[in-house]
Amino acid sequence: MNPVQTVRVALRAILRNKLRAFLTTLGIVIGVGAVIAMMAIGAGAKAQVEEAFAAMGTNLLIILPGSTSAGGVKGGFGSMPTLTWDDLAAIRNDVSTVKAAAPTMRANEPIVAEDQNWTTSITGTSPEYFDIRNWPIALGAAFTQSDVDGGTKVIVLGQTVVDKLYGSNANPVGQTVRIGSTPFQVVGVAAKKGQSATGQDYDDAAFIPFTTFAQKVQGGLGKYLQGQIMVAADSSDDTARAQQDITALLRDRHHIAPGDDDDFSIRNLSEIAGARQQGTETMTLLLASVAAVSLLVGGIGIMNIMLVSVTERTREIGIRMAVGAEPQQILMQFLVEALSLSIAGGLIGVVTGVGTATWLAGRFHWPVLIQPQVIAVSVGFSALVGIVFGIYPARKASQLDPIDALRFE
Amino acid sequence: MGTAVIELADVTKVYQTGDVELRALDGVSLRVEEGEFVAVMGASGSGKSTLMNIVGCLDRPTGGTYVLAGRRVSGMSRRELARIRNGVLGFVFQQFNLLSRTSAVENVELPLEYGGVGGRERRRRATEALERVGLGQRLHHHPNQLSGGQQQRVAIARAIVNSPKVVLADEPTGALDSRTSVDVMAIFQGLWRSGITVVLVTHEPDVAEYASRLVVMRDGRVLSDRVQEPKDATQPTSSKRYGAAS
């Protein structure tokens, strides 16, 4: 009996009892459907977290200055400037795992164009900032190191600021805006970056050289850096190492005795990202294992029905044996039957799972990501369930004694 | 002497249930030649069904040797026995044993499927076998749409479709009325006349009359074994006789 015939005989046996076949596969349908829907939701959540952190910048460390402590009231990180411009230079030059570092100083000031104004976050920084933040310039160019050195009055606008001052699709490069009474020439527009994980609009911002910022906004460039330092490590594997190296360097430079607290703090964004990542992965795993249990239950359902089927069809097995079916052929027939049930269940489950995921995505605006490999694995797994739970009933059928089987009523 | 198809030498079959030992066959030696029509008779418990199962390769003897068509069957594996049943033997049972919800022609195709005969050839041979038993017009009927006699004829077609050396029939008329029985016996005689060896088990003396040789069994042994002049099943018989027999 060739494989095509075996499959045909198995399918015919299944179709003889359509309702039963459907109910049998239901366990697998729900199992596979649940696995696919859960994995799609999990993968969607994970992708969203990844996207949010990628938008912040890759391999990013943020160094914050220390806190003030006056009369027992502690000011929180960043309230007291402890980072110096020399610290920045040392981080750039002496830490091998650091790719780039940029100072960031912030103030909220109104920017005035010809007939419009808009208050936004103005950042004083260096040209490396755009690399560190993974932030390309859409129109024009970023300011240069010589702009920083010369304290030039140039500005890079975020897309939201451009929209507010000039309207969307406008190209403001070459125009002049004012911050307070100081005119700045627009040299570039940063590409649209979207929202942060907390819903903050990255594009509602403007950037000027930090030297200009210190002079025009803060009133002079002192010893201390009145803001934060953003650092990009060479790779994501290097961030932890860079964090250690910078900590050691700054403790040394700030003469902090062993055992005393740091007068600065370093935030490792990839660490935070990793932790959130792990959170979503744990959730996905949890959901998937619940779904896998239901696959297992589905498998037991198939075994149960196959055992019933073997008993019911004992006489048929006897007839087949009498006309020359080998035990192996009987085994294959019932195995293929179990396999067909489980694969059919798997395929229906795929449709159900993809449908559910798509529905959830549309109904609740959940980020849902359907991965082809998950579909392949769940169909493969349901086939495996069919084999594992089908082999025992099939063996039972193949080992029947033909005489007993023929006499069976 | 002609060529032997079935050669049983001192075959025993012992069933062990607990402490009780049941000798279903107690040293049976039997030689059936090609082209014989043998009827095996005996009361229930005489061992005739056990003998049939062993001859039919459905069961293996406890002792003795069995040679079928020149091959020593006693000691073969289940798989080899299945091959022998498929290629050398044809079976007809008392309860027809057709697959339900399966058409006549598909039932007849069954042995060919296991014999690895391709689709078109299979259909052709199955149709031919059904025509031979007079069911050429009922190819696609399901067993529940056929009368008992027709079902048994489908079963006979299934038994002969793979051109077996021997057709074995276990009480083939047991579930049929006397008129239909004669029709079925006529088919068996037709097979026999065309050269197929037929071995038939029955407990009805008038069915055994159609065979060319009569073996009577009792208590697991051959009681008598004689060649007889077979009655012609195609000749009309008086209904009186049948009334007396049933």
C-alpha cells in the first residue's frame, strides 16, 4: 500500500465521523491558536520595547551629576553640578570602550520665528550628540566642532518645532530664529523620531552648540558642566564595561575614597531595556507554556479517540489483516489517521491564532507581531503530538490477533 | 498423484487456559492437491475452525509442519504470514466481513491495495472479479444496499481477485437461506472447475455434498477422509429436499 493510499484510507476513516473528528481536533486547534496568538502578542510587546529603546539611542549611558544636600534636604541627582568639562574630555580620551560622549544642557525657552513662536526644550550639546542618539539630520546639516569652538549662533530644529513655526513640509534651513534677543541661523532639521516609551515627543526640541548655550542661556562657561553627559559605548556588550570604567575614572578624578558614595550617577539604558525585555519575554514564556499545556491536553484527546476508534474498528482491522495487511501497514494507517487529525487541528489553529491576533491588534490597538517561525514550530509541534499520542493506539491495532479481531462483535 | 497445495503433517494446536490444556488439534495430517474441492465437516468443537485458521495462515500451529504451495508456513513471522494471505490465499467468511460504507468494488480492491497493485489495474481486476460472480451491475453499491447472497458474492470476488492458489471458505452459507446457498455453492463449484483449489468448512451435510472430497473431523482428529462424486449445484433440486434439510 503506497503512502497516497494510506493517507486516503486514513482521511476517509476520519471523514466518516466528521463531528467526532472536529471535536477531537479542537484541543489542538485551541492549543496551536493560543500559542500563536500569545506569541504574537508577546513578540509585539517586545518589538515595541525594542523600538522605544532604539529610538533613545544605542548603547547609551547617561551620566548625571550629584545631588545637593543643604540642611538635610537632598536635592536629587543632577541638582548639584559635579561633572566638569575636564571630566568629559577624560571620558572621551581615557576610556577605551567609549565611542563618543556629548554634554547635554537643557532649558525651556521660546523660539521666535518671523510671525510665530514656540516654547521648546533647547539642548546645548556637541555634534557627537546626533550619533549617540542615532538621530540623522533630515535637512541641512548638524552644527560642527568649529561651531562649538567658535560659539557660533546656529541651531538644529526638531520636526515638531519646524511644524509649529513654519508649518509642515517647510524647509527652514537658512532662516533666522531668535531665542530671547539672540538671533540663530537654522542649519539643519533633525529627522522625525517620534515618541519615547513614556509618550514624550522627541521632536519637540532644538539643539545649539553647548558653548553658545553656556554663554547665551546660562551666562558663561564655567568649570562645571551644568547638565548631563551622554555616552555611547562601542557596542551593546561594552556598555557594562564602559559603565565600570567611567565610574572608576570619575571616582578617581573626584577623589572619592573607597566606601564613599559616588557624587554622580550613571544610567545604563541598555540595562533598563534588557530588564524590560526580560519582563516581556517572561510573560511570553508564561503564556506560551499555558498554551503548550492545552496542546498536550489536545494530544491526550487524540489518543483517547484513537483508542476508541481502534476498538470500534477491531473487525475492520481483522478483515484488513485477513486479506493481507501487514502489522506495519495497520500501524501506519492508524498513525497517519492520528497525524492527519493533529495536523488538521494545527492548521485550523494557525488560522484561528492569526485571526485572534489580528483581531486583538485591531480591537485594542495592541502591538502584535506574527512570526512565521512560530507558525512553523506550532504546526510541527502539533504533528509531533499526533505521532506521540497516536503511536500507542496504532501499535495496539497492529498487534491485534487477526482471529480475535474477526470474531469481535 | 498431483501437486500438493496444502500439506499438514502431524499438526497440533494446544490452547492453555490456566491449568486446563485444550487440544484443539491433536495430530492432524492432511494433504490437499491442486484442483481439489475439499469440504471439512464436523460438530462444533471438532477442531475444524482451528484447522481452517491454521490453513488460512491466520493462526500458527503449536506443533507439526505446514507447507503451503511449496513454502513452509509454520514458523513464519506475522509479516510473512500477511504476505502469504495476500498472495496465495483467498478468504470467504460466514459473516461476509465486508467493510461497511465502502462500495463493492472498493471492498474487492482491498487485497490488491495491500498487494501493491496500481489504481487503474486494481479497478480493472476488481471489476472483472465482480463480473465473474455476477455482480457487474452492482459495482458501486455499499454492503447495506446488497442482499446477503450478493454480499457473500462480493466477498467471493474479493477472495479471488488476487488470483489465489487456494480459496478458503468458513461456513460460507451459514448466514444464507437455502436457495441463496445453492447459488453461492454454484459459484464455488465454478471456481473449482476453473482450477482453483477450494477448501470449505461447514456443518451442513447438503453443502458438503457439492465438494469432491469430504473430510470429517472429531475431537481434533481426522475421523474420515474420502473422495466423493460432487453434486452439481447448477442442477435444479427439489424444494422438498431442502425443506427436509433445514
